[in-house]
Amino acid sequence: MIKEYYRLAKPGIVYGNVLTTLAAFLYASGWTFKWELLIATILGMALIIASACIFNNYFDRDIDAKMNRTKKRALVSGKISNTAALIYGAILLIFGVAFLFAFVNLLTTLFATIGFFFYVLIYTFSKRVTHWSTLIGSISGAMPIIAGYTAVADRLDTVSILLLIILAVWQMPHFYAIAIYRIRDYREAGIPVLPIVKGVKRTKIEIILYIIAFLIITCSLALFGFAGSVYLIMMFAVSFAWLILALQGFRQESDEQWARHVFFFSLIVILLFSIILALSPLLS
């Protein structure tokens, strides 16, 4: 049963977002920080993100029942009751907000809370009616990196805006790739993702355009003087490799296989970006 509660919080999403939070925190602090601030930031964000995932699971349980990859989730199978899930999610949210408010700062608490409501309310319900939900969801997905930065800086500035845009833009090809290789599931559930509404070819074009935008915005962090040459070279290289892979989509016989490759490479991209961003103060 403990394992079911653990899975209900979508740990993969939690770990991925905590990674960007940590990267921005280390970048903003220049590796000079108080451990209690780092722990409070990571713990608070992890709890809020986990809570958002639990509430998302609750609201999506009817959709999950229609898709092969999600029909065995705990709320669909009845292993966890709806009431227990709501209480579980509420407790994590309360403790997460309390940690950030008491031990970090108000600005970080605000961004974390905005991310929660965008994901749970606006994204969760918009994805049932419009393919623009992917763009809406990218806003909530960009909040953890802002929270990591503001936990140290306690202000909004050019760097924080660039980090937000970088994460929002990265998510678009990432999730469009998922939409292509999971297109059968989305059709069965009646979710109007871009490949269904506008077609796979249109989605491939948008993937390429967003990766180009990612390359430009990511490198601009160094071009504006907020990161060094090592960051610039490495991020240009990995972003360009992602672009080359995306361009191969017009020559592949299997859209599903190509989309899987683009998706998995996007994970490598965000992992390397997080590592390079975190280390950039030490490499400059």
C-alpha cells in the first residue's frame, strides 16, 4: 500500500522538477549557501509538486481508466480511495507551503503556489478541451526553476525570466513527442492533443521550431553574461544535437519510434542543462 501512495504522487515528475529547482538554487547561490535553506527549498517544492500530482490523478481518474498506460493506477483500480487521495494531497500541500513560507521566502512560496494551481486547475481541465493545454502546462512546469532561483535571490530579474522561458520552451517538444508516440491512448481518452487536432506533420514542425527557440534562449543566458563560455559551448552542442534528431522526423518511417527518441533525448537535454547551469558559477 505504501508503494501505491508513493506512485500516486508521480515520483518521476517530482524528481525531475526538484532537479531544476536544485540547479537554479546552486546557480543563484554560487555554491555559497546555508544548508537549512537548501533543504527547506527542496523539501517544500517536492511536497507541493507531489500534492499537485495527486490532485491531478484525482481529477484525471476518468481519463486514466480509458488509457492502457494509466488504467491500473491506484485511483482507477480502487486501491486508494478518492477521499484518502484528497486528504493525502491536502496534507502534502499544507506542509509544502508552510516549509517555503516559514523557512524560505514569500516570493518562492508565491511561485510554487502559482505552479500548483496552474497544474491542478487550469492545465488539468484545459487539456480536455484544447490542444493549447500543453502551452498552459508549460507555465506550471517552469515554476520550480524560478522557485529555486528566488529562494536565494528573493527577487525577479532578467535571469529568472530567462530561466522561466527556457523551461517553458523545453517542455513543448518534450510533451509533443509524448503526444505522438502515445497518440492511440489520447484518442481513446478523447484528449485533443496537437497531433490529433492538427496532425503529426504539424506537430513535427512545431517540435523543430521550439527546439530552435530552446537553443537560442538557452545560449542567451551566456550571451547576456549570466553564464560562461563552458556553459555556452556545452548547451549549444546538446541543443544542436536535439535539433538534428528532430529534423530526422521527416525521414523516419515510424513516427512512434522517432518520437520516443526525441522524448528520451529531451530528458538528457534537461539533465545536462541542470548540471551545467548548477556548475556554471564554478566554471566561469
